[in-house]
Amino acid sequence: MIQKKAIVIGFDGGAFEILEPWLQEGKLPNIEMIMENGVIADMESQLPPVTSPNWKCYSTGMNPGKLGLFWWENVDVENRKVTYPQERTMKKTEYWDILEGKKAVINMPTTFPPKEIDGFVISGPPDTPNDDFYRPRDLKDLMDKFGYKIRPERHYMREGPRKKKLKAAEEMLDIIETKFDFTAHLIENNDLDFIHLTIFYINVLQHFFWNDQPTKKGWMLIDDKIGEFIERFGDDYTFFFMSDHGSNKIKNVLNINTWLEEKGYLVTKMGKEKTLDALGLNMQNISRIANYVFSKKTLDKLQEKLPDYLMDEIPEKGGTLRKEQKGKVIDWDKSRAVASGQGPVYLIGDEGEKEKIKEELLEDFDELVEKGLVERVFEREDIYWGEYVEEGPDLILDQGQGVHITGDVGKEKSIDKPGRWKGENKKTGMFMAYGDEIREDEKIKEFSILDIAPTVLHFYSKKIPKEMDGDVKKEVFDKGSDIFKRKVTVKTKRGKEEEEKLDSAISKLDI
């Protein structure tokens, strides 16, 4: 039997937990069929359980310590700033770089700027701008024909009445459908040897609606499209389904930087931000007014004209600051710790001071563990290793069940009830596989997001790069298949041709 090729479909925030009620209702027949006739696993993501770094962990098979990505921000304590080193998203070999033939990588986050490959690359949200996000550039006419969009025309999720949010949700459903239809067209009209497709906006629906009707409609649409793909392409392709992390309903919010302030670990210099907010000049009010007054075209022009430094000066509602902005208001001389969202905590001081701060913090974090706000506290070396490990957070909080940890600076309460978000990320995501070479009705007990890249490479009879941290999960494959019987081989280093291809692709990037 000729071995098939692979289609990998990824769902941002996908988890069996949210699907279970709809599976029981019979609303997701194709996913149910895969679960009964294929392989499934509760897949563990890397901490923090966030789009960045986990999509890159998936595509490289490497932990965040090798990638140098630890959330949507890295806190540079030595240079006293908060940044996102986007150039690092391009540095490591992704598993499809090793595969021969024509490939399509569609809508995956953290792939901007897009690499030149033999085939098609379309960068995905949320870190991709609205132009020059695809290769080859002559793909634009086909994308326009399908009405391909990175994001909705207007994003009413943050502020606005439910009617407006439902309108935005419908647009997200259209975007999801377009991604499937566009990818299907590429498959039908090109001899593709590998396809990856990410469905990103399903997690945005989960964030703002959790398991309400818009999310249910989203998963029912996904289920229909999965069925179409299997029917149309199942003779030639084996299917792998995965997520970057899971999701659960938010019951409590932990504003970790406010908690650090209350405990005396963090000192800020908040002033004008609170004044601007008191005058109604916050990002939510400005966004809401702009969406009502201006057209999408005008808004895009305004956003292009406004410099980043001016946008950084506008606070969130309540005068709070996020990401790069907060580096400007931290009193670095007086502070001893600062946190990012969803887990990472950075210590401030020399090595001797950091050890003392760590001991105190670990003792104080026991309070959060006892309250169920934090499941467990990890030290950096417990979960990260590699060339960038020293840049990583000193401590990592594993969020408690139903807890959303924010990284905002300036929140009034350290512990609060859910706000705009109804669903939060969790570390347990999902994995499924289906096809002739796949085992039937099998649940794998231990499965990491790092295992996907080496497992797919083994499917293609490729050697596994030594720098990958994941394992080949041979139990995915039928015991009678050549894939299962095939010996796993490890490649100790990249060959000259592979190095030249990667260097050439990186050199063409507009970073």
C-alpha cells in the first residue's frame, strides 16, 4: 500500500472538555467518528498555555527555553524593558522545512513574516498585520476571490452590546468557513505533499462566549468541514488534529501584578495613566467610539498613521497597562518581581537577591495554591532548558482550574470575578488522528505538544532532529503498518543543504 500524505488541522484552544456535551447530543458526528475509529489523547501544552509559545513548540518540537519565547512578552530585567522578540519565531527549523515536496501552511500564529517555501504560507492571527502576510505574493488574487481575511472587519468583543458581539461572532464563523474552503481549493488544485491549517478564531469565541451558542455553532461548523475534508481527501491523506492548549470556564481572575504589589514585591509609578482614564481617554472608550464613527477603511488609515509610542501611552479601562507599556511604569529600583499573564514571574535583583526573593515568593505563593488559584509553582529549570533558558521567567504559575491570571499592571483588585473573558486557556489540549495507518479506538495516556513534530516526521520516514524535545508516538499508528514497524532514527545535526535552505528562507524575511 502506498503511504498517504498528511493533513494537520489545528484548533486554537481546542479541548475535549468543551466538546463533551455536544458529542453526547450528537451534534459533532464527525469528531465522534474519529474518536471511535482513530486515536485520541489529552495533549499537554507547554507552560504558559498560550498561543505564543505553543504554536511554535508544536511546529519545532522544542520547549520555550530553546525558542526564547515565554508568552506574548519577555521581561528583560537586565535592560529594564518588556519586549516581544518576534524575530525568534523564525530562527528554528519547523518540521515541514524537513519535508520534501509542495506544502501549504495556512493561518498558523507566530509565522509572520511568512517564509518562502515550496508551496504556500499564509501567516495567522493574532500577531499578523493586514498586509503582506502570504507567500507567494501572487496568491493575493485567489485570496481576494475567496474573501480571505486575517481578522474580522470590526472587533466588538472587547466593548459593546451583546448584539454587536454576536455580529462579530458571525463574521468569525465566516472566517472559519473561508479558511477551510480556501485550503480545500489549494489541495484540489495543487499536488500538495503536506498541509497544515490552523483554525484560530474558535478560541476567540470560547474566550468571549465559553460554551454559549456562538461557540457551539463554531464547533458544529468545524465538524461539518472535517467531514467534508475526510470525504474529499481521505483516499490520499491521513489526518492529524491538534490544539495549542485547552480551555476551561473562568470562575476567578487573579491579577497577579496587583497581588505582587500588595505583597510588596512590585512597585509602580502610575500617574498620567489614571488621569487619562479618569477623563475617559482609555483604549476601550476610544475603540468603541471609533468603531461607531469611522469606516473600516478609515480606521485602518488612522492606525497606520498613529505611531506605536503614542498607542503605548493610551491606558486600558481603569488605567491599567499591558505588555510593553508596563515596562515604563515599573519602578525597577524598588521592585523585586513582576509577572506576565497566565503564569510567568520574573525576579528583579542580582543572583544572591533573587535566591532570597524566590524563597519568600514560594512561601507566599502557598496562599494562592491553598485557595485553588494556582495549581502548582514551577522553577524555571523544572520545565525549560536550552540556549535562552536564562532569559526565561524564574517562576511559572500553573493556573488553577477555572482561573485566569492577568499580567496587567494597575488593576484595583488582586482577585476578581470574570470580566469580558468567559473562557480561559488551560494546559490540557487535544490530539486526534484518523486514517488507514492509524490505530482504531485508541486513547494514548501521555502525549505532549512536543511529540507531534517528531511523530509526523516519522510518518514521512524522516530522521528526527536531535534538538527536538518530543518523542515519536508510535502507538498512534496501526501495529500492522510499515510506519509502526519502522525504526525511529535520530538526525544528530542539520545537513549542509538543509542549513542553506533555512538560511536562504530567513534572509528573505522582512523583519
